Amino acid sequence: QVQLVESGGGLVQAGGSLRLSCAASGSIFSINVMGWHRQAPGKQRELVATISSGGSTTYADSVKGQFTISRDNAKNTVYLQMNSLKPEDTAVYYCYAKLSGNRGYWGQGTQVTVSS
């Protein structure tokens, strides 16, 4: 059993910043990939960013240069630093972890709301 717990979401004005955290706990041997997805009202869930255990990152084109993903392997924690937030960034942000053996787990999501 693996649990992902997100924190750091909330309400922020346009131009502000938020830092999301996601900590994995439970029966973990090795997490290969951690990342963030988001889903806005009326839209499909989309990939935001991923990071491998070796530090290789990917970003959606819409957030390149704006968001930064990082991880602390010793703590099984992934972070998403979100700067220069815009109203279109409003969404529920979901943490994802892919463990060795390709077993995947999702967090419950945290709401990020950006006001204009």
C-alpha cells in the first residue's frame, strides 16, 4: 500500500507563486518517476511535469519557464514551484508516482485557484 499526500494548494492572485509538495509513504522500494497532472473544470486531465529518480525532467509547453519540478529522493517527495501564476493555471493538481514494476499511484489532488 502506497499513499501520496499533497499540500500547498490554495488561492493566489495572478502573478503570485505557490509551492506544491507531495510525499509518498508506505511500501516503497524505489520510485522511478514522480510528477504532477492537473484538471481544470470542463477539461481533460493534462500532464504538467515529471521528474525521474535521476533528475531528468519534462514539462508541458504551457508551463515551461514558469513551473519547476524537483524531488528529494531520500524523502520520497516531489515539489512543484509555480511562479507567475495566471488564471488559466486554475485546476486541481494531482501528484503521481510510478514505482519499480510500473505500479502507479495517485494523490487525491489539491486545488489551486488563481484570481485575476
